[in-house]
Amino acid sequence: MAAAGAFRLRRAASALLLRSPRLPARELSAPARLYHKKVVDHYENPRNVGSLDKTSKNVGTGLVGAPACGDVMKLQIQVDEKGKIVDARFKTFGCGSAIASSSLATEWVKGKTVEEALTIKNTDIAKELCLPPVKLHCSSKSLLSIPVSWDIWQ
């Protein structure tokens, strides 16, 4: 008897849906999050992905993760004898914004001294990529992973 009642309820609900005006599919689904073309470009064509020789004396490795959102980033930089960053590589496990931020960060630190690289703010990266406020934390991880034990080069 209960099964018959449940069936009637489902049939009535289906009938109501059939009589109601149809909504376009985009109104029924969750709102799309649109990313700026710069984010999409860095996500689809990331620059400087990979690793450097971690045993080299002039390579520093930084690792940072955010348990709240699941993003993890490793950033490696290679510094010459004058203190300039000559190469940077990253590996990121995370969302498109985190990958794009990591890619951009590696481009920006190359050619800078370590001190200059440390002046880059996550808001600079977020502004360049036009990240929405909810994704600001993605840009901060790319900078938090810059290795800070620079004494190995002195």
C-alpha cells in the first residue's frame, strides 16, 4: 500500500513538472564560474613545470599545502653566484587557479634577485590573473613556497 502511495506522489510530481514552464538548462544548473583568459592560458599551457636537481648547491626547494582546499605546490629556484634567480620550476596539485598562479610566479621570479622575488605579493598575482576574491588563497600559495633559506648561496 505504501509503495502505491509513493508511486502516485512521483507520478503527480512528474505531471507537475511537465505542466510547468521549461527553464533553460543554464538556469537549472549551478552558475558557471568564468575564469579570465590569462588563468585559462596558464592552466592549459603552464610554464616551467617540472623539477630542478634538488641536490645542487644552488637550488632551493619550497613546499606548501593548504588542507582546507587540497592544493599542494612545490617550487624550486636556481640561483647564480650573484644571487639572481636563473631558473624556476613548479609542480602543483590543485585547482586551475593554483596552477595558473604557480606558472605565473615562476615567470615573474626569473631574472630577479631573491630579495626582489620576495617582494612579489599574492595580490599582484591575483590582479594579473584577474582571480575572483574566493580564489585569492591560490595565489598566496605560489609565493609561500618560495624557498627562504638563502644562506646556502652565501
